[in-house]
Amino acid sequence: MKYNFYHIVSYLAGLSSVSAAPTIMTARQAPPWPSKSQVDNYDDLPNALVATPITNYQEVTYGNWSYGSAQAVQVGGVASHSYPSRIASTPTGTQTFSPQSPNQALALFDFYYGCALRASTAAVTQATTCTITLTGYSASTGKAVVTASFKFTPPLSPITPVPMVQAILPSGFNQKLSKVEFKVSNPLTTVGLVDNLGYGLFLS
């Protein structure tokens, strides 16, 4: 879906709460300006209580991702940011986001994420600590040009489902990228969960 009034108001409210410390420009604030900006929330996908492969959604190609619908999240599990669906990293291969044709490049702005112990169903997840690392590759050279890491640390003894955390990417991710790689620490035992992926697309 496109950024709407709610996203703009939420973003401005977040800016108003920032202290007087030096400002670090985020990807959404920095030029070049993409042809189109969207948020993928996956909630219009068919319900899936087991991990179901996802490859193309909206205008992005998802490499080595699955999706699932958390219809009921137990205490200590990771709740989707927007109900019910989110995407999950697969245990093998490198996760990627890349533009679908006719788009030539993408930029990544922000997303919500969490980490869980790997399970056989998408609805049953137990939150766990992990670090995720994203690397952007230049659309013109194909080389890695920007990297950012985020750590997810759930409460030790949660009494409710654990909410996802927003990751706001630095301005280096708003250049024309051919792909963005997503890696989670301990991928064989830990799944990275992503929801509400905000990105821009470049037609040229």
C-alpha cells in the first residue's frame, strides 16, 4: 500500500520526540527521490498457518522468504505489526529484496522486525534475541555500498505477545540499489520476522 496520512503523522510525531542531539538523516528524508513509495504489509495474502513461500509481492521480489498468518499469538510469541501476516526468513540461503521489472532499482526506508526460535508453524513462535544485518548493493556497480545492523531483545519473561520493533534505515539505503540482503544471526535456529516493509522504487 502507499504511504498514507497515518504514516506521515506517525513519522512527524516521531520526529517531534527526538532530542536536540545531532540529527542523522534517514533513508526516507534523503535524495534521490524514488518514482514511487510503498509499504508491504502482506495482510492480503491467503491465510497460512504453516510457512508458505513468497517470491513476488506488490513490486518487490522476495528471495528466500516465507510468510505466515499469526491468527493467535501466544504469550512470549512475536506479534505481527499489522494483523495477521508477516514474512519470515528461511533456514537456508540469503534473504533478499529486489525490484520487479519495469523498476530498475529500489531504496529501503524502514520496517518492523522481530526474532523467534524456528518452529514448524507460522502461528507458534517464541521470541528470542538476535541481530539482523542488511546490506545494500549499488544498481550501477553491483557492489555492496551500505550496511546497517539492528538487535532484537525481547523481555526475559513476557506476559503478553512481544511486539515487533521498528528499524529506520540510514540515508545510505536511499540510493539506487539492485538488491538488499537480510541476514539473521544463527539462521538455523532463529527466524527473522519482518512486517510493514517501507521502500521506494526507481524506474530509471
